[in-house]
Amino acid sequence: MSNTSALSTSQTIHLLQPVHARRKLSISGLSLNGLLLFAASFLVVGSGFQSMRPEIMGLLLHPYLIPVALAFPFVVMMRFGAFPGRIAAALVCFIAIYYFSILAGGGIVLGEVFKMASSGLTIVTCALLVRRRGDFVAGSLGLGIAVAILAVRGLQGESDGGGSALDAANRNAYSLFALPPILLGGFICLRMPTVSMVVKGILVACTLAALATIFMSANRSGYLGSALIALMLFWNRRGRGLLLVGFVAGTLVLWISQFGDTKVFDERIRQTMEGNASDDYRLEIIRTCIEIGLSNPVIGVSPQNLPLELGRRNQVGHGVGYINSHNIFGHILAGSGIFCFLALAAVAASMWFWKPRNGIAICGKDDPLYEARSLMRMIIVLWAVRGVFTNDILYNPSFNIGIGLCIGLCILSETAREAVLTAGAERALATARPPNTIPRTAS
């Protein structure tokens, strides 16, 4: 890219507009990878049914891992060089320190090892499977349909108000699955004008079903995540964002007023305003996690021993010997130490401050990478906010697939960016070249 390196930022911005069509052509379409992404994302529906999760070595296998595991060796051999080096290094460092903290806790805990490996494998595989814009849309669509099916299942359970969407899980778990496809679907509807209206209609319908289940399940962290997505989409696209958010909110309010029950919602709002014992309990656990992390800064007390340590320190007040951390940041700090916590922060920073391969800074909203990086930042914020309420987000299939799709879209945008900047550089050199002149001879 020697030609483009000579262009200033202002020149690059100016040159993006005339060759805007090349960006669309370079990343449009759907590849076979998109079908695999759709299948893997759709199989997340199996995570909600125990009957669909085969038991292997004492662990219940998530069905979506089967196509992901089959695709992993092929995409790594063919495309691993496309995966951002800074993100890969930070991710490997985080997983390595996390594994070391498990060993320091007194042996290998197969469940923790397998779940962490599955998370990293899912993120990398989904990212490298995105070869065309349609692949990203297909993965998002499959995930949206999967959580919508779980939503319909949850809404059928009248006695628990949406809590039966997932087998052997509390009602708070559903929003972990639902929030990423809601964000991805909203982004596609607002930022991808060439996507079929049929696809967008399906995404909106899936979003409505998921939001209805979150509302009926009385999950306050789900309420917060949904409101955060609405705010980010509005902030990102203002007018269009307001229309989409307003339409979804209006439709949801109309449905609930006709078929739903607001008593649970009203009670949850009252508890949030007045406070309750569970809020104080969570704050106490977070304070204890910080104390444990500061007392064991290098490697923590290990993820498998953290619940026992929390129970030991709080047994007088609560009378239980095994307490979940309920917070991903406290879980990492106390369970694996400060260095692992910093490695997790490095993973987030490497995604947030995406560094273009060619070294040219992102040049405003016309840059193909601008909108992809915006989505990346939105899902990081969503992960962090929802992670305040649970440590299971580290292993959640929906979030891991969503993060992988966002990384894949950024990689894909780099390809489009190369096409745009190359065409722009050629145009600049052509217009800057002085015309050939032939000296006039005397008659």
C-alpha cells in the first residue's frame, strides 16, 4: 500500500466517497461459510434443552460446538493470518493465565478447562468464517431465530413468566442468550441498507419475542441490557435509530398491554428504587472478591476454589459454604489474580482500539472500518455491563458467537478498506500527475 501511505487523512476522507461502491462490491454476497455460521448459531437453541445436550466425560456438550469444532482446524490453517495479532496475543495470554490459576488451585478441573477452551475456539472460528457480508448476516440471523424459539418456549410457561426458556437455569440466564442477537439485529437493520427487508423483518420479529420474554422474566439485568442496546443504537444512528427503537418499544408495550402482566415488572422496579436484600448481598460479594484479589494478587485463589473461599468468608452472615461470585470482574480478580484481570482488560482494549493493518487511521464515517468498529465497541460495552451481574458470561455461547462475528466484520471491513483506499490512491495519482506538454517549435 505504498501509494495510499502518501495520502493525508483529509485526502483519504475526500477520496472515499467517489469509490464508495467498490466497498460494497468487495464484501457483498454469501459464501458457504455463511451457511455454516447460520447452522452453528441456530444450534444455540440446543443449549436451552437438556435433551439436546449429549453428555461427554461428565460434561453436557452444547450442540453448536460440533460445527464450530469441525470448522476450526480448516479456518485456522487457511485464514489464521487474517486474525488480528494484538487480539490473538491478548486472548492467548488471558487463557494461559486463567489455566495456570486453575492448576495452582490443586489440579485440573475439566469443566473449567473445557468451557474456557470452547469460548476461545468459538470466538476465533466465528471470526474467521466471515468471508462476506452475508456470512455475518447469516450468523446473526441464526442466533436471532434460536433465541426467538427459546423465547416462545419461555412465554408458554405461564406460571413462571418466561423463566422456562432454558432447562435447569434460572430466569436471569435467558437475557445472556438474547442480548447479543438483539444488538446484532438492530445494527443490521440500521447500518446495512442492502440487506433484504425479509431478513430485517425476521430479525425484528425475533427481537420482539426475545424482549417480551426478558420483560416477563423480571430480569433486571436484562432490562438494563435492553435499555443499553436501545440507547447505543439511537446514539449510533440518531434518526433511524429512534424510529427502530420507537417501533420495537411501541409494539412491545402494545403486546404486553393486551396479553402480558405488568405486576412482576412493577415489583422489580420498586425493588430497584427501594433496594432489597439481594442487592446488598451482591455488593457484599463484590467487596469480598476485591479483598480476596488484593490478598492473592499474583494468581488468585483459583476459579474452582473461589466459591468455597467466598462461602468461608461470608458463612457467618449467610450460613452457606458455597457462594457464586455473580460478577465476571470479581470472578477474574479473586479467582485468577490481577495479572489475569489485566489480560482480560488487554483483550477488551485490543478490540476497542482496533488498529488497521495498513496503519492508516480510521477516516470518519465513510471509512468501511468505522461502522464495524462501532459495533465492536457496542458489544464490548454490553458484555461489560451484563458481566457485572454474572460470571457465566465468560462461557456464554451467544456472547462468544456475537463477539466472533463482530471481529469477523472488522476483518472483512479491512478488505473493503483496501479496495477503497487503493482505488482512491490510483485516482489521486492520476489527477495529481501533470499533463504531458509538447514544446511549440518555431514556424
